[in-house]
Amino acid sequence: MTARDAREALVEAAAGAYRPRRPDGAVGTSPAWHDLDAAGREEAFAAATLSRRLEAALEPEGLSSTARSVLRRLRRP
Amino acid sequence: MPDLDLHLPAIAQADADAFGRWLAGAETPLRASLRRFAAQVDVEAVLQEALLRVWQVAPRVKPDGRPDALLRLAFRVARNLAVDEARRAGFHAPVAEEDLTRLLEALARDGASEAPDPLLRALILRCREKLRRQPRAALDARLHAGGSEPDAGLAAALGMKLNTFLQNVGRARKALAECLRRGGVALPEQVP
């Protein structure tokens, strides 16, 4: 895998909606996000913004993966 | 533009479905409000944490005669969380109070974004049908999971290596975006 491929994989990983929980129950950060430089983090933000819009448009209730993740957590704390 | 406080009475009664309807309109402007923090904090994590806190304080929110009281509160919660996280990481917080004020004024002027329309959904579905098998499988896996499972698990379920899965997610998004642009849809962000 090239360095460019590795970087793109990190961007895609950071752009996903899954986030771990911290020991105190708070939402944790993506390990991939920490491994990105500033430009990569900006790319991940842009990719996440577009992805959530597409996800929300595809979901009948207009909920993105972010919204569904939050709703799942508040229903099952 | 709709006033999302329409959902506030039900949210205050701990109606999670109502909170979902509020989220459908609130997420996009909230995420956009954190744009300046993108290089300093994990915006996805900050946004999710902020939304959970908004849910907790929503029963105490009183309408003040102006629209979108809950969304205005959410802007503040999200911004404060982002500032705290940025400072904890050693950054100088990038957004001044005047920026937040401008944001709130713009919200008062324009209102929150509306939920996606059926025509857009139909076009996206058509574009999705045109995706190649593996990118579509990766995209569908993420959609189905809805942020509930790490990518490693989704990749394994599809028999893909993690990096292959992530490449396919990216290819799917880019292909969808390109298809939508050809269909005349203006997208908010440039695809990386």
C-alpha cells in the first residue's frame, strides 16, 4: 500500500460516524483522526459532511449515521 | 424554513423520536458551525457529544420568542465543547465570540436547513444503483450500521481487508457525488 493509499484510508476512517466510548461514557475520538495531519483532518471533515448529507437523504426519516448513533446512545445509555 | 422548536415540547417529554426529527434538521448547520475546528478537534466526536448533552438539557429550555431556541443552545454547547477540546490539545481556540454571534444571527435570518427532499432521495438512489459492487457493498454496510460498529467489523463481515473497505467507501462517495453533480445537485463540500 502506498503512502497515499494509507492516508486516504485514514481520512475515510476518520470520516465515519462510529466513535468509541471513553471510560466515563463520553464520546471518544477516532484513532485515525489523531494520525492525520491538519490537511487530512480538513479532508475528513469535508468527507464526513458530504457523507452525512448523502446518508440522511437515503434514509426515509432523514437521519444520518451521526444522528442514528446519537439516538442509539440516548435510548440505551 | 421550519422552526425546529416545533419538536421542543415532545423532546422535553423525553420523546426520542421527536429528537430524531429535530436532529434531521439540526445536524447540518451544527456540523457546519464547527468547520473552523476541523484541524484541531475530532468534529464528529464533538458533535455527537454535544447532541447527547443537548438531549439532557432540552427539558429545561424555554422558548424566548425567537425561533430555534434549542438549535441556538446546541450551537453554544457544541462550540464550547470544541473550544475545550482544542485547548486541551494545546491549540488556540479559533472561533471568537463575535463569530458565534454572527452564526446565531444568520440562523435567525435564514432558519435551519430543511430535511432532504424526496426528489433528491430518488436521484441518490438511482446513483447508488450505478455503483460498482464492492463500493456499493461498503457504502451499504456503513449505512446499515449507522455508526454503531467499527469499520474493522464491517470490513470483516464483507470479507474485505480494512483498507480495501475504506477505499471502497471513498470510491462510493466520490462516485455518488459525481453522479449527483451530473444530475444538477449542488453539493456543500468538495470531495477530497
